Amino acid sequence: MVYRIDRESHMSAPLALEKNSLKIGFIALLDCAPLVVAREKGFFEKYGLNVVLCKESSWASIRDKVSFGLYDAAHMLAPIPLASTLGLNGNKTPMLTALSLSQNGTAITLSQELYLQLSELVADWDHQQHVGEKFKTLINRNNKKPVIATVYPYSNHHYQLRYWLEENGINADKDIQLVAVPPTKMLSNLSNGVIDGYCVGEPWNSLALMEQIGGLLTTGHTIWGDHMEKVLGVTQSWADDHPHSHQALIKALYEACQWAEADQNRTELFELLSLPPYLDQAASKLANYHSPYNMQQRFHGDSVNAPDLAHGSFLLKQMQKCGQIPASHVIDDSIVKSVYRHDLYKSWIA
């Protein structure tokens, strides 16, 4: 049973859930932590929800199963609800998010071979323009397009990679070969030489460093500063039909985000993530590892969890820059307000 506060009488009244048993999709990344915590630490149960977490291998599968109602909600790349609402990925399904689950946490990693070649040219890794210039020099010297993977065409990773390349005079469409690879397949593809680098979330960058399969080029936070990374995505129709269940879900996950952010819970958090249904050994390897690069990954804070309208507008511009939205199309920020429901977040959380 969920309770709401009557503002007039300050009395608690029961809030009936339209649906108690939910299926929620996720991808095995560190930023699925709030979902795992909510399930394993009882936050879902606290709000009257019985949740089954369903692991998927690709973001396309996440999008489709939410779109067709096979999942009630999902751990989702921040741009997916926008792209789905606009019909950019083939199936036009209005979606929304009332909670950002994480902030930052991505990076660009190169194969060990390419990283060592670049290291011979780079004198100052902290100077991004210098690094970019030398990477361009390396591409021209090798006379071969490096194959760089991102997780999905409608992702911060895709836009961050293109943004960084173009900021450094590298044409994302002509100078490199862009491919899409599911997050869990990144490390093996890099190790086997199928790809020369990738932009992905944790733990796949740190694992490449630990296993000496690759070296880190730059982080998403360095490229863009603070930005929404993953959100809880639902369809508009599901939100309309289940307003109380939606509210309970947001409240449970918000508390899980608080728990996941607390330093004193780090050891237990990695124990939970290391359970076989979630990240398994990929997380257990990182339990006592501290990356030399700060990914600035966060799970809680008003600036973290509130859907960011400014970032939504920025993402629309990135979609247009890379040709996903026609250049002639006038970008209307009203679409951002309908997808990134800051109003629901403020009503239910703040």
C-alpha cells in the first residue's frame, strides 16, 4: 500500500495501485544500480510493488519491449524516449521519463595497440585539443579508418563521440567507421580486434584498463560536463493508465538512488551488482578497483534525478547535427517538456 499526504488535512490516505506486478528491463551496466538496489533492498516492496527485473543485451530490444507493452518500464538511455516519441527509430511510440537514474559515467576507450600508438604522440593528456590533434594525425598516418563502436545510434555515447571528433577536426562520417555494438559485447570485440575503440558506460571502460585490452581516450564528463545518462522510461499510454503505480515506482527508485550514492554502501552495492542475474563477474572485478580516471558517475541529487529539460533540448540539436532529424525541421522544445517530465518529478519527489 502506498500513502499520499492530503495537503489540507495532513492526513495519510491509501493510494491504490492500478498494477502491483511489474516487469522492468535493464542492461548490465553499473548504472542499472538503482533498479538492482530497489529490488534487493526492498524499496519496491515498500511501495507495494512486486518487480521482476529482465536483463536484455541491446538497447533496441529494450525500446521494442517497452513500446509493445512486454515491459512496464525500463532502464533506458536518456535519448531513447525522445527518439521513440519522434519516431526516429522506426516505431513511433510516445514515451516519457519522470526520473533520471544516473548522471555521467561514460568514456571513449581505444584498443591497446591504437592507444600505445597515440601515447607516442601525446605530450599532455589533459589538453583535449592536443589529444584530438594527435589522434587526427594518427588516423592520417595509419591511412586506415579506425572502427569505433557506440552502443546505439540514439545514445549519449553516439553523440558524445561525434561531438568530440568534430571538435577536433575529425569527420565522424569520413575519417572513422562508426558501428553499433551492445555494451556487453564491447570488451570481447575490442580484444578480438573487431573494433578499434568504443564509447560505452561502466564497467566496460575500467575492465579494458584492468585487463590491459585498451586505454582511455577521454570521458563523457570531460566532453560535456554533467549530463543525464540513464532514465526510467515508460510509454505515455502506460503512464496514463497507471498513474499511481508510476508514482510508486518513481518513489521506490528515488530512494534506491539515494542508497546507491552513499559511500558507506559501496561494498554492498558491488556485492548486489555481482549477483548472477545482474552484472555477475563484471562487477565483482571492480569491487576494489579505483579507476585513474574520474567518470563523475552519480546516482542521487536534485541535479542528478530531475529530468533535465536543457539537456533534452541539447540532445535534439545533436540529433539534428548528425542527420537523424532533418536540418529543415524546426526543433520545438515542447516535445522535450512532454518527454522529460520535470513536473511529475517535482510533484512526487521534491
